[in-house]
Amino acid sequence: MADILPKFEYFPDPLRNGCIVEKQSSCLCCNRQRSFMYVGPIYATEDIEEVCPWCIADGKAAAKWSAGFNDVYLASNEVPKDVVETIDRRTPGFETWQGNKWLFSASDALTFVGEVVGKELLNENDLAKIEACRDALSEWNFPPDFELSNVVIGAQPAIYLFRDKASGIYKAYADMT
């Protein structure tokens, strides 16, 4: 029987995003044989390539290696400390070109929807998502008519989409080298 993945409040689908992969391996933190491993960024003094998602969810990995998984510098002082700690130390991160950054509202962390695939975004035709992505590209001086279908995972520019749980508003940021 396969392990049931832990739930992450602010990152509902890390498997789809590719930072958690199906892989039989022994976790370096808990030493248990697991069927899924986290292979995303780990910010620690030791070089740790993977850890099981359960050790991220319960904070054991962060405690063992004084590790973080996301950049939380955009959190305002109004965001509760436990929410910032949840994002930093108990939520999987995601690969980016220049180091990930988590987006926040004035009082909470936003939920990570995922890295954008332009063709899927256009097929979905959700104007709020499209507008958030275009806003993110404008910060890099991309023209308003930039062809979003050219955005693919692992290419440049990359776009990372978030959603505010309270308002439903989408926000995004773009990244490239």
C-alpha cells in the first residue's frame, strides 16, 4: 500500500508541480523507506538532495538541519509568525531560476497554484489568471502582447502563480536568469 501524502495548506499539489516525485528511497531525516521524496530546494548549511514530504510537513527536516524550503522575505509584519514559519519550514518549495519567493497578502500566505504552462493557461481562459501572469511579465518589461503560449516549465520566462485564499485573487511573479 502506497503512503498517503501529507496535505500542505499553502501548496495543495506539490506532486503535479514536480517537487515531490514518486520514488522508493530511504529518507535522510527519519530513515524510513518511503514511496515519495521531495526533490525541491532545501536551504540549509548541509547539502541535502532529498527528504520525504512527511518530514517537511511535521517540521522534522527543518529542525534537524535548520532548513528552510521557501524564501519568505515578502511577508509583511502583519502576517502571523506561525504562517511565515509554516511556509519557510513546513511547506515544500519549488524550483526557480533565481531562488523561489513566496507571495503573501497583507495578513496571510497565498496558496501556490504552480508554475504556469502558457498553452494550458490560455485554454483554461481564466482572465484573472491571465491578467496576473501578464502583470508579472510586465515587471520584466515584456510587452503586453507577449505570446503566453511560449511559457513552458523550465524555460524562460517562467511564471509562478498564487491565489489568495480569502479573496480568490490571483497573483504571480515571473523569473528568468
